[in-house]
Amino acid sequence: MPTHHAIDYIELGVTDLAATKAFYAAAFGWAFNDYGPEYAGIAAPDSEGEVGGLNATREPGRNGPLVLLFSQDLDATADAITAAGGEVVEGPYPFPGGRRLHFLDPSGNELGVWASS
């Protein structure tokens, strides 16, 4: 049962569905549910449902909502992003909750990753 007023699903516009899926699988270990050539659901970490989707019919960009992921090792995450074909565009930098970085995926979507230390 979804939590009232909580983020339930994040959808990212993509220019290349296959490349974007490969990036998120390599950088973060995400799995997907395919719904045809233009859409893939992002499987929930517990494999119960989905937390979002990749939509090849929506325009990607840096001006949408900023989605933040959590990392236990921000430096290793930065390396994984770069190795998977993404680009770290800001940070890592300190902020009041720990450290954070921003990156671009292969379609140009900007996301953030934070760690408590």
C-alpha cells in the first residue's frame, strides 16, 4: 500500500531506452520490467512492484524534479557512474546531511546521490 503524500513513482524521459537501462543496471544494479520498445518500469529493490519508469516518449532534461539516490560509498558510486557512461557534473561536495553529487545519465537526466558521510 503506497504511503499517503510520499513519493511513489519517478518517471524519466529518455532518448535511448536500451542505453539508459544499461547505464542504470551497470551503475546501480537496477532491474527493469519491459513494456515494449518505448517504456520500461524500474523494479523495486524488494522486487515487489515498481518505483518508477523510463519513458522514451518524454523529453529528458535537467530541469525536471531532482531525484536523489542514497549511497553507502559515494566515491565508489561516482566511479560506477563514470564507468557506466554517465557524467558526474557536480561534486562530490559536503552538505549538512553528509556528501552529495549530481550526475547526468546517457539521456541527459540529472539525478543526485547522497551519503551520510
